[in-house]
Amino acid sequence: MQFSNLPLNKLILKAVAEARFHTPTLVQQKAIPLILDKKNVIVSAQTGTGKTAAFALPILHLLSQKQIENSPKKIKSLIVTPTRELAIQILENIKNYSKYTHLNAAAVFGGVPLNKQKEILLEGVDILVATPGRLIDLQIQGSVDLSAVEIFVLDEADLMLDMGFIDDIKKIENLCPKNKQTLLFSATIPEKIADFVKIKLKNPVKIAINPEQTTSKNIGQLLYYLPKKNKTDLCLHLLRHTINGKIIIFRRTKFGVDKLEQSLIKNNYKVTSIHGDKTQAVRNKAIEDFKNNKSNILIATDVAARGIDISKIDAIINFDIPNIPETYVHRIGRTGRAGKSGIAFSFCSPDENGYIKLIESLIQKPIKVIDEHPYVIQKPKHKKKQPNTISKHKKGRKSEASKKKKKRWY
């Protein structure tokens, strides 16, 4: 199937072709026709599967059908996403796809002054991308009217739950009309989100793209067992001798990001980093520097990097093994895109062995173990249940003892 086979506005298809997108991904093939039919849709799929275009393209098509040039602008589609970086990225995609239409879009998020965002909203927008906290602030101050929303999108819903936004989402949903079309996109569907769906969505169509489908065959996966204290040394060793190109390194904590960044800078690597404690301006600059090759290594936490689309990633390093197996799929999905090859390196210390078992169970295959490196420790052996080895002699003694007990009892 090609994008040209989908029943989308020709002006939108022209913009898609100029972006050099020709073949829709699996999630796009399944979701776009349903959204065009105005169904409520729940999509479960990992990062890197093309979720943004899966909802952006049909939204643009549906709104362009009703569009009257020079008519007053009201928010007809609201897209709620958990982080500033995701909001900016979604807005960029929508602007690229809608450049030949008269639809306009804007994004509102924290970390920047309210007044500029109020001015943009006052001029009127068709599509609003927003983070939950900033959207509620603007609504309380009378700068946002959601009464005309026709299509409501929750993007990265599971991450919003992790970040404590579930109550804000319920408030925002109640500010929109009841008869709106609702689209929910998430890597996983936790219980709280499932409960929300049952209450709020009428007859939703569910689409699930399994992790094994999204773990590209083009991505090599390598696993290194080593002591935790040697992880930085191994990272430096591989950067010197094995790993080249554009690299993302994932760490579990903000402190870990900063510590590793300092170590790599001392060793003359061009490094930048993002995490939740950095200001929006610093995070934006870090991503731009990485995109523009001013630095070739980006160190990030999962929350800060979630959903950010940076093309042509040659390798990712799981410096810390994620404790949620789906997160592993998210991470490695940042390389090996658009038919290109990529590679994922994972550093596992003894306290993380259990996480590897969960990941291998999810992706339904073992990760290749590399035994030849300077800090190797023995691969853990999975314990098998021991057969009952009680000797016949002991069994006999046990039997006699039980008989004696029975005799005394009677």
C-alpha cells in the first residue's frame, strides 16, 4: 500500500510526498481509514511506528473538508501530549502536512511565558497541541475555549499516567463536547487508562501493534554483562573501538545523565543531554545541536526523550537496563528506521539480570551476548527446578516415622 492509495485530500498527499513518505507504516495503514470513518480509536504501539502521522493526516483531512477560508478560527481538534518536546514535534509535523491547506495549528506548553501563547490563541487556531498543565492554566484564565472540539487526541497516554496527569486529562475531556471523536495513542494500556476508556469512549476500535512487530529486523541487539562500576569504562571502550556515528545513550536518572555527560566531555566527546530538570531553552538547544551534528552523542532519560523524532540514529546504548520491558522496545526503535540498519548495545549488571529476562520474554527472542570485552562477567544461568532427589532409604525412614505417628494418634 502507498499513501496515494489512502482517501486523503490531494493537498495533504502532496505535502506527504514532499516529505518523502511513500509507504504508510502498519499503524498508519490500520488507523487512518478508521479515523476517516469517524470511529473512536485506541492504538497501542511503540515509539517509532509512525503514530503522529497516523492521527495527524486523517485529522487534517476531516477538518479540511469543513474548512471555510477566512472564517473565524475555533479549536476543532485538541491533541494532548505529556511533554514540551513532544508538543513541539507534533506541531512541526502538522505544519509540514498542512502547508497547502488553510488550516493552522499552535502548541501551548510550560516553561515559556503565558502572554505569547495567549496572543496566538486570541488570533484563533484550528488545531491545538497542548501539555495538560499549561492547557488548564490557560483555560482557567479564559484564553482557551474547547466547546467546538470535534476530534480529541490523547498521545502517549501511558506516560501521562506515569507523570500524574490522569486527573488533568479527565478535567480537559469534560471541557470538550460529549459527541466528539476520541483517539487514544499509547505504548501500553494500563488499568487506569482502560477504566477511563470504558467510561468515556463509545464502541472504540482497538488496534494493537505487538512489540515483536515493531522490533525491526534491521536492528542488531547486543548484550554485555559486567559489574556496575565498569559501565562508564565499557562505554568509553566501545566509543573508541566499536560505536560510530549518531548515538543516543539512555540513563534511568537525571543524576546519571549529568554524571555520564561530564565523563564523556572530559574524554573529548561532543555530548549534549536532556532531562526534566533542564530548562526548556536548554533542552531545545540540546536537541537542535544533536540534530544539526554539533554533537554526535545525546544522553537522555526516557521521559525526556519519549516520542522525540530524531532521524538517522546509528546506535543506541542502554547504559541502564529499563525495568519496564516495553521501554526497551521504545529505546531501540529510535535506530534502524526507514529500512536503514541500526544497533542497540545494552549494559547489564548483576542487579539487572531480571530485567533482561522480562525483555527477552516480550520480544520473544534472546539478545545476543558479547563475551569478548575487558569487563566481562559470566552470563547468569537461569535456575531449573531440581528433581526430587530424596533417596529410597530416606523415603523409607519417613514412611516408618509417619506410621509411628499414626499409631500413637490412634
